[in-house]
Amino acid sequence: MIHYRIKLIGDYRVPQKPWLNITMSGYSFESEGYAHKFDSIAKANEWLNHLKACGKKVYMTWHDTSANPKHGAWGEVNRDVLNDMNPTFFEPWK
């Protein structure tokens, strides 16, 4: 099963809590165990665009949790694919 996560980039080093966590009261960046797992690349891309618009330096990773993943267990999502997706209006709290 493939899911997607969003990771924060630091200016000079990786932040201690770099993974996006979404809760009922908002969002924050936490450790990997608390990372939000998106089941759709489209929804993850909406959040990625929203965070970038808020001035955050972030990128998206994919994670394959199947027993023998063909292409490895994880990797960065190709930015060209994300740029080709049509961004839609995003209201994170609806």
C-alpha cells in the first residue's frame, strides 16, 4: 500500500520534528511516528501547495508498505509530476 507524507526542510539542517501532522485543531510538524499519511497524491499535493503558500519549505515523499516493494520502500515524489497536476482551491479546514 502506498501513502504520501510531507516533510519540512530546514535552512541549514533537518528540523527535529520535520513531518506534517494534521489534527482537529490545526497542523504542526512532529516526529515520524505522528506523520500524517495521505492516501491520495492529489490531497497531499493540495496540502503541499498550501504550506508552500504559507512560506514553508516542504517536499513530498511516497512510502510503500507492501512486503516486497518493486521500486523500494520510499522516495521523493517527482516535482515535475506535481507541477503538472492542476492545483485546485484548497480550504484545509472544511
